[in-house]
Amino acid sequence: MLEMKTIKKKFYIADFEEEQEFLSSLHNAGWRLTDIKGKRYSFEKCDKEAVIYQIDFNPKEQRKSEYVQLFIDFGWKFITEKDDRFYFSKPGLQCSEDQIFSDHETKMVMCRKIIKRKLAQLITLSVISIIISCVLAFNMFHYSLFPLGIIFIVSLIWLGALILTLYSTKYLTGFFKLKKIMDKSVN
């Protein structure tokens, strides 16, 4: 029976380069990625070899079978999918300029896809928080809780703004990281 191990680790979508390095280093140490569920990476024991892992982001632009087959045709092994991220591997000896993002144009396209998704999520979160605040405000005024309602609404707006700011910071950090990757790939 194969020896298995699970590592709990959190990578955000903008951390795809660090995640690739993490997976490659574990494979080089003799642990092959088999699956990802949430923050849990499942590995099985394998021979130590230099293997390159690549992650591509495909937000349902192509059918999954066609999309995966495209990479298989170029020698990549499909491993798993998580949150529109597709994980592929290939022996290091076969990966010279044959990486998924070997040129800056394809890397920039991927970064733009990620940025569009992050912006859509941030805008959706903002709209939902505004709608919830408005519904609660109208309910407070409807039940004649005006003085208490004002205090509640002000605190709710302050709390919502704080949460949105903290959540936006994660996204802004990701945007700057992706921008840095895009700038680096141009040079």
C-alpha cells in the first residue's frame, strides 16, 4: 500500500507561483500531489525526481475535457482541479521552454483572467453588503426604532466598512502581486 500524507496550507489565487514551487519541491523530495480539498493537499510517496508543476486558471471559458486534453497533448499530466485552477505536472527534463507560461503574453493573459475574477468577487461582495445594510435600515425605521436605529445603522455601516476594507486588502495585495508578476514577465 502506498504511503500517503496530507499537508494543510493556504495559497491565494495570486500566489500561484509560490504554490507551484511548493508542489515541485515536495515532488523533488518524493511526494506526488494527488488531490486538493480546501486547504488540504494530499500526497503519495513516489520516487524522488525533478518535476515541474504548473497551475492554469480557466474560469469555465472552455469545456473541461477539451481544455485538459489540450495540455495532455503537449505532454502535461493533469492532476486535479480546484476553484477554476487546473494543476498539471511534467518531468523537469522535458520542461525547458515548454512550460505553460513560457512567454510573457500567456502569463499576462492568465493574470488578467485572475484580476477580472477578483474584481467581480469584490464588486459582488460590496453590492451584497450595501443591500443588507439598506434592508436592515428600512426595517429599523419601519418598526419605529428611530433613535436606536440610527445608532445601530451607524455601527453596522462602520462594521461593514471595516470588514470590506480588510477583505479588500487581501484582494489589493493580490492585485499588486499579479501586477508585479506581469511587469516581471515583460522584462
